[in-house]
Amino acid sequence: MASTTGTPKSGVFYGWFVLVGALVISGIGYSMRYSFGMFMPHLLGEFGWSRGDAALASSISILVYGLTSPLVGWGTDKFGPKKMLTFGAITLAAGMLLASTMSSLWMLYLSFGVVAAIGINSLGFAVHNAYVPNWFIRKRGLAFGIVMAGSGLGNVIVGGYQPLIAAMGWRGAFMALAAIAVIVVIPIVLFVIKKSPQEKGQLPDGLKEAPGPEAAAARQKMMAALIVDKEWTAIEWTLGRAMKTSRLWFMFLWFACLSFSLNMIMIHQPIHTTGLGFPPGMAAGLFSLMGLSMFAGQLGLGFVSDRLGREMTYTLFSVVILAGIAAIWAAGPETGWMLYAWAILFGGGLGAGSPVGFAGLADMFFGRSYGAINGFCLLGFGIGGFLGPWFGGKIYDAQGSYTMAFVVTAIVIVVSVAMIWLSGPGKVRLTPGRAPKG
């Protein structure tokens, strides 16, 4: 067994390699979920479905994602990340292959909405969020920012699917995505992902600690200084215990609100852009720009909540998110530049703000059952994600416009700010930047 008290075997902290692996895996998985916006115009053109009926496939996908998250989190706690991620890659490939054969709505719902969704979930945050906190404590906000950057990376990757669809047709493109899920993901899982620093003879955050009780006591004192509510942190949190607290339910609602807003706009943005008279290539480019902005926000600003605290960081960046929603709402055929403003503001705000919830949840509930607790909150993400695209499609079908959908989305973002303050991770554990000096 590797020692946890000596210096690491390598001068490079292996946790950074784990984060990069998690980033690429989740990026590929989420790119396939977000790809629906690229496929939808082609499916509508071939089958003549309404926007609401077609968008329901994405809503079902996110609902299934949420419903299976507690199980995936539990499975990661029990079987480890390698087995869950391998299962995810194979299942996602099966869903994409099935989607390539569809000829009816129910086949779309089954292939993309159910099978592929289970695979995406098993490659995503329900798995990575359960083991990444083993690697990072003081730099937890930064670590979650990098992991969450997988969603931003996924949006960047999606921009490449439009020319793939144009070259191979939508059926051929689905088959190509199935191949990517297996050929790229599984080697990373087998050769890069590790559950904990002990497997590499290292300590969290890359700390180098000499053997002996003095160093261990100093490190313990450092971590204890961050604890505000000692009674709370002394509890061995299980999902059952956590569900009896208002903090978990406020976080559940935070995840639901964020997912509603994110998925409503992302699923409908490509077809909204073409509906304003802009070409499909511009819609794909905007999607990639939004993803790049999200990716940059997650990578470059993930550390901010480690300094300012989870609640304040999310509040500040929610203002940027709201500015992005205002930009896409106001955009028109003569003001296409506002769509670029949307991509930068909405993506960057979400990129910087979304890791806060995951880090805050870990601050409050991290322990041996954290995978199940995290998975439960992702159920809220799934419920919100189900309602968002479906709501946007139904509003458009009824009114011929997304105006009301954008207004409601902005209101939901404001509600999410209230939820993270009511949950109050800062009342349980300080972030390093807010720790008392001396």
C-alpha cells in the first residue's frame, strides 16, 4: 500500500492529470448531449415534427440524466470511477448507434432520450464529482472549475458537428459519434483516471508532508481553521441524513434552476438563430463561441470562489448571465452582433458561476456517501433540464416567439441566487481566501 505520509513519488502532482482526463471525458460526453441542437433542424426538415415534440427528446434526455444520477453516484461510491466511466462509454455508443436508425419520434426518445442519456450521465459530473474531491481540498473550487469545464469543452466540440452532419448526413454523424465515445474515452479511463491520491502515493492538493506527528498536526490545524460549523462537519453525512436538511433541498433547487436556464437557451439557440435569418454555420459558430467562453470561465475563474466564497461568486457572475440573456432576447435580423454578445456573456457567466454549486455542496456534505448526495442534486439538474427545453419549445409553438421563454429564464436565474444564499455553504466551511489570518 502506498504511504500517505511521505513525499509524493513524482515531482508532478498526479491530480492535474486526473483533472485533464475528467475534462476530456466529460467534454466528449456532454458534447453529444448538446449536439441535439445541431441535429434538430435536420430532423425537423426530414420528419416534419413540431419544435416542441422534437425538443422533448432533449428534455427526456436531461430528465433521465437526473433520474439516474443518484444511482450513478452510488455506483461510483461502490464500484469506483473506472467501471462507471467504461460503462458510460459503451452505453453512449449504443445510444448513438440506435439514433442513427431512427424513423419515428418514439425511437428518437428511446435512443437519444434514454439510452444515450444514461451513457452521458455515466461519463459526467455524477462520476467525476464523487472522486475529484479526494484529490483537492484547498483548491477545490479550482478543481471543480476544471471538471466543469467539460461542459464548456463539450459546447466547443459541438461546433464541429455541423460540418460532420453536412458531410456524412445526420445518420452517418450519429454513427461517428458512437465511434468517438469508444475509441477516445475508454483509453483515457483505463490509463489516466485514479480514484484517490493514495493510489499514486501522494496527498491532496499535491502537498508534500514529511513523516511525523508534527506535520500531520499542522495540516489538521490548517484545515480546521476553515470550519465554521464544527457540529455540522462532525456528522457522517449519508443521503438519508442530508435529505432531512433544508440546505440540501435549497441546493437541489439551485441545480434545477441553473439547468432550466442553461438547457432552455442552449437547445433552442441554433434554431432561434436560423429563425432570425442567419445561416446554420453562424448558429454553429455561436454555439462554439458560447462553449469557448464557458470553457475559459471555468478554467480561468474556477479559483475565484476559493477566494470570495461560493455565495458571493455566484451572485456576481449571475449578473453576467442575465446580461447574456438580455442580449439574445434583444437580438434581431439587423442586430446580429448581439448574438455574439450573448455567446460571450452567457457562456462566461455560466462558466465561472456553475462550479460554485458543486464546490459548495462538497464543502457541506463531502464524505464516503458524497457520490450519492451529489447524484441526488443532479436529479434536480435533470428535472430543471427536462422542463427548460420543453418549455421553450411549447412557448414558441404557442406564441411564435421565444420572448416569454427568455423572460422566465432570467427570473429563474434570480431565484437560483436566492437558493445558494439560503443553502449557505459559507456558514459551514470557509474557503481558503476567507480563512482568518494568522
